[in-house]
Amino acid sequence: MNHLSKKKILLIICGGISAYKSLEIIRLLKKNDVTIKTILTKSGAEFVTPLSIASLSQSKVYQNLFSLENEVEMDHISLSRWADLILIAPATANTISKLASGSSDDLASTVALASDKKIFIAPAMNVRMWSHESTKQNIAKLKTYNYELIGPEIGDMACGEFGEGKMSEPKDIVSEISNYFKNLKKRHKLKAIVTAGPTNEYIDPVRFITNKSSGKQGYEIAKSLSKNGFDTTLISGPTNLEISNDINLIKVETAEEMFQATLKSLPAEVAIFSAAVSDYKLKKSSETKIKYQDHLSLELEKNVDILSYVSNHNSLRPKLVIGFAAETNNLKDYANKKLNKKNCDWIIANDVSNKEIGFNSDFNEVTIIYKNKKADKIKYRSKSEISDEVVEKIVNHLN
Ligand code: CTP
């Protein structure tokens, strides 16, 4: 089955010797019944001509940000929305740097910044440029922005050197894109729920009990699920984070609100409970601000355990229920106990005693503990990369 058929792809060609391979990408995409529009950057035009692109793609080539003709026909915002997917091939170190910094000084970077679609980049550059720390950091940043990387490969370079930085072959690039659409279709109907962030339990109108949690890991998991084709609902306590609008975001504040939002969002095939839900709430919170006093005692009562409720509910229980265990000591032991006590299928355990990882950090290190197989450790990585690995395991499990 042709998963590319009738798809709309916006191809951005930057300046590099491998720009000639983009013509082959166009040819392969056309062969697979894809509609293509192309943006050719100023330096890209030094390597391939608009005429050859237009002839092969049978479509217009866009070059300038401030072109009256283009803006009337299709402005840069519409262009970014028109596509099902954006492919930047070759992506130069310069363009990668612009995308990482959010710069928008030409048509290509403006369209990428304005896009709400999946963006694939196929880097091509000299081996030293690719291994330079600044490029590494830019790539890491782009991954957190949900860009998908294809390649680069190791091999002989046009400059005569050998190493990593060669653009992937057109047939491999086209095959990755085809796989993306294939997976998207496969999981189109699968629903996933993620809880994230802390909850606030009010003592009075200006004070509350909360848990330490940035919500970053949960948000990254929601992003990975969505980019893998899951219909994703993120139920989030108060955080400073933002999420793209292809994810259904439900903002809540208290554990009770999180519980109600979770029930409303079910049924789902997968539920991931990453929220740091406050275990207790005030038996009765004060409607007016409590005035300073020498002694104050607060009467607390237990909050509903959302994860346990869902995982023990016969008809509501998703196929795969995943909990989190953030521990400061006895990680494996406590996490194993939680797995059984809360009746979940997997527990993602992380050690929060290490300041480098966990809370508020962009990095983490986790162990996935399963009900009936050996645990998997995911070593120190960005939260985005960890999420991609977790979601890959979810996909394999559901398959
Ligand atoms: N959880 C939940 N609802 C609660 C408390 C916890 O859904 N009221 C979920 C969390 O989202 C997490 C898992 O249960 O996936 C474990 O949370 P944690 O706070 O570590 O567990 P507790 O049962 O509160 O254990 P303890 O605080 O004693 O470690």
C-alpha cells in the first residue's frame, strides 16, 4: 500500500552540494503521487535551479519572504499550513542554527517557525561542522521542538574528508517519511491519556499544598505519543509549559479536578500517570484568608488515587496503564511495590535525589519496571529522548 499517495509535502532545499539529491527526492515523491511545493533558499539556488525543481515537481518554487506575487497567491502562513509534512533536505548547519534559535529572516525559517506540522530534517554538512558542540546543541534543541531527524550518514564527503555529515540517500529519506505516514494511520484511532504536573490543594484562597513537579516529562511523553499518531489528551496541573494544539490539553488545578478530567477522557488504549498528585487535601479549606496565629493545625484527608482507581476499574481500565515512581531512596524496591499496589502494567521509576536529573531538569534517567519481565534502564538522556523510547516501547507492546 502506498502511504504517500495524495499527501502534500513542502520541501525546503538549502544550500549544499547535496542539494542535487533533492531533485531525486522530488522525483521519488512524485512517483508516489505526492503533491509538492518547494522553498529554495538563497544559497540553495546556488546549487540547483528553480527551473529544474519546478519541472520535476510540476509546481511553483517559492524563494522570497517579501514577494508580492507569492503573498497574494499563498502567503507564508498558508504555505506552512498547506502541507501535511515539511521536509528540509539538505538542512545546512546555518539553517539548523536558525531553526534552533527561532530566527525568521528568510522564507524557509519563517515558514518552519509558523508551522504546526511535523518537520523532518535531513542534515548535510562537513564532519567537523556536524560534530561541533554548537551543532550538537542545536540538534538537541530541535528534537525537543519535535523535529524529526533523518541521518546524516557516515561516508566520503564532497570536500574530500570522511566522516558523519553526509545527507541520507533520497530513497531512505522517502522511506522514512512513508513510514511516518504508515504509523500515523495505524495509530490514528488509538487514544492516549497523560496526567502531568503537580496539583494544588487549597488551604485558603491564597495558600495551597503542592508537590514539586515541572511537568516536563509528562509533556514530552504527550508530544511523543502525538507524533506517533495517538489521539492524545494531556491532563495537566499548573505548569509553565506549552504544548502544540494537536494535543488535547485539559488544565486542572486540584487532584479532584484531575480525577474528573481523567474519567471524562476515558476510554483510552493507554494511560500514563506522570502527575505528582498531592496525596492529601484539606478536609475543609477556608473560604477567607486565614489570619496569622500562633498555632495553626490543618485537618487533612486523603485524595483519591487516580491511577489506582483507573487501573482497578473493570470497564474503564485502558489496555496499558503506566505509573510513575519518583523516589529518593530504595528506588527499585519502592517502584516494584507501587507496581503491584497500584495494579499497573509498567512503572517508570526515577531517582529524584540526584539534582542533575529529574525535577525541573531537561534530562532524566529512568528504569521501566514491568509486571512480568526484566526491567529496562534508559540511561541519562533528554526527557524528550526518554519519551521517544518509552513511546516506542508502548507502540511495540500494543502491536
Ligand atoms: N498517583 C495518582 N493519584 C494520586 C497519587 C498518585 O494518580 N492521588 C499516581 C502518580 O501519578 C504516579 C503514581 O501514582 O503515577 C505514584 O505516585 P506517588 O506519589 O509516587 O505514589 P504514592 O502512592 O503517593 O506513594 P508515596 O508518596 O508514598 O511514595
